[in-house]
Amino acid sequence: LALLNKVSNNIREDFYRTEDRYTQLESLCNSYTQAHELELKQYQEQIQKVDKELEKLEGLIEDSKTYVPEKEQEVIQAKGWSDTAKEEAHKQQVRFSEKEANLQKTLQVCEEAIQVLEAQNSNFAGTAKSSANLLELSKVIEEPGDISYLVKALLETASTQTILSDQTLRAQIAALLNQLKLETLQAYDELKLSNQEAIQASQNYSAVKQDTSNNLARQLNVILDNQNMIQEQYYYQQTLRENLQTALNESKHQTELLENWCFAVNEKLLQTKKTKKEEMGVVVALKELLN
């Protein structure tokens, strides 16, 4: 009986130790489970945050597919305006040069024609040469303007023998040519002034268009830089999303392993408690028999 009491006490102590282990294990498993659940929740919240960021970035990328080509078209259009303005300014300069050359040519023709008329005497001597000289000078004016047209007509008229042989007519033609010479000089001064204003206006217009083109090009570069940054941020968020998902899956797996381990150990402890109860029952039965 004393031996049975001792065995009974030992079984009872083992039972209580098993009960304590069960309680400790349950507390430990609960702590681990709560920690893993918190970790899972944090991963899920981070993934949701990344998903929202990805959605926003996708919207920005989709918007850029519209406004980037529009801005590129604006840059192309502005460059076309700038090139046209430069070309027009160049044409303006060419037109001035042509008019300037024509007026200088007209001025030179007037001076040389006056010299021919003044050198001609009243006789018929030298009229043929003078006539040829005046006709040759008239041909120098290829594209006559208002003044040069009159000069050309006067030279063709003055080249006739009748006028060349008449001192009064020669003097009148020379006077007209001299007047046209003065008008040519005045026209030349007016051309220079108007041309300077026109060229300045063309250059100003060209500069404005060039500035517009440069500004739009700079804006486009900024937009393209932002687009690249958005794309890089999108790739970063995608990678982060994948890493978080991997971590979440791993955490779920670890949680599952922990739960399985806790369940297995718990089952073992429950079985131990059951065994101890059965052993206690045997001891109690033996004690009753002895009594």
C-alpha cells in the first residue's frame, strides 16, 4: 500500500507537470501565433499600400501616353514655325540685297550715261559710239523697278541719232537722268531704312519663335524625365510588391508549420495526461483491492 501511495504520488506529480507544460505550451503557441498573425497583417497592409501606389503610377503612365505625344507634336510644330521664321528673315535679306544691287546698278548707269551725254558734241561725230554705249547701258538693267524702268526708257530714247546730235535734248536727257539719279539715291536710303525695320521685325519674330521652340523642348525634356522617373518608380514598386508577396507566403508557411507543431505537441501532452489518468485509475483500483 505504501508503494502504491508512492506510485500514486509520482503519477500525480507527473500529471501536474504535464498540465503545467500544456499550459506553458498553449501560452507559447498563442504568443507565436499572435506574432505571426501580426506579421501577416503588416505584410498585407504593406501590399495594399503598394497596390494603391502601383494603381496611381499606372494612371500616370497611361496619361503620359496621351500628353507626351501631344507635347512632342507641339515641339515639332514650334520648330517648324521657328524654321519658317528664320527662312523668311533670310528671304527678306535676299530681297533687300537684290533691290540694293538693282538700285546701285541703276545709279551707276545714270552716272555713266550722263558722262556719255556730256562728252557728246553737237556734231554727228561719235554719235554711233555714244548710241552704242547708251544701248549697252540700258541692257545692264535686267529687272527694272519704277525708277530704273524710266532710266532704261530714257537711255533707249537718248541713244537715237536725233537726240544725240541735239545739244538741248542731250542736256534735257542728262538733267532727267540726274534727277532720276537723285531719286535713286533717295530710294536707296528709304530701302535701307525700311529693310532695317523689316529685317529687325523678322529677326524679332524669329527670336520669339525660337524661344517658344526652346521652351517647349525644355518642357518636353522635363516631362520625359518625369516619365522615366515614374516608370522607374513603377518598376521599384513592382519589385517591392513581389518581395512582400514572397515574404507573406513564407510567413504563412511558417505559421502553418508552427500551428502543426503546436498541434502535434499538444496532442502528445493530451495523450500523456490521458495515460496518467489511466495509470491513476489502475493505482486506485489496486489500493481498493488491498484495502
